[in-house]
Amino acid sequence: MDSLVHIDPDTQDLLFRAARTANTFSSDPVTEEQVRALYDLIRWAPTSMNAQPFRMVLAQSPAARERLLPYMSEGNRAKTASAPLVAILAADINFHEHLPQLAPYNPKAKDNFADDEM
């Protein structure tokens, strides 16, 4: 727990002790400004060779959320349908395939990851 020493106790509580899964949502829309602010935080996450394996799809319209419902467990369908925005978060396990474009100065960069098992 030494690494948590650098995070103040209120932040520790917020992130690790008091955080819970949301089961209800405000009817307030999520603004583009809020989404951009969130993305601005996420994009600075640690990466390997500045290649971000993080992928995000946002479903904001009622039609987009409706398309998700068949893929949700029964207990999550109503919550998904009522949320003002649903973020689908994933990691691209083949992110290294993009390294020749992202790091053309290092043509063998993707070889460092090709045999990694996820």
C-alpha cells in the first residue's frame, strides 16, 4: 500500500473504498465538452512506445443504445437503455499492427509485441 501513500485519503476513498457501480442515471445529457474532457484524461494513460491500445465507442442516441440491448445481460438492459451515454471500453490486442504507421522510424517495433499472449 506504499504507492497509495502519495494519494490523499479522500481521493483513496473516492477511487477505491466508496466507488460503486452506477445503477441509475440523471436525465441530464452528457455534453461533448464532458466527453472531450474525459478523453483528454484517458489519452495520457501510460503506453508502450506511445501506441495507445485503448479503444472507446460512445453510444449516445436512443437508437445507438437500443442496438446494444440484445448484447447486455438482462440485469443491465434497463440501465443501459436509460443512461444518457454508454461508453464501450476495450483494448485492441492487435494495437502493435499499427506501429509501422505510428513509428515508421522503427520498422521492427511491432515485432516486439507480435508473440505476446494476452
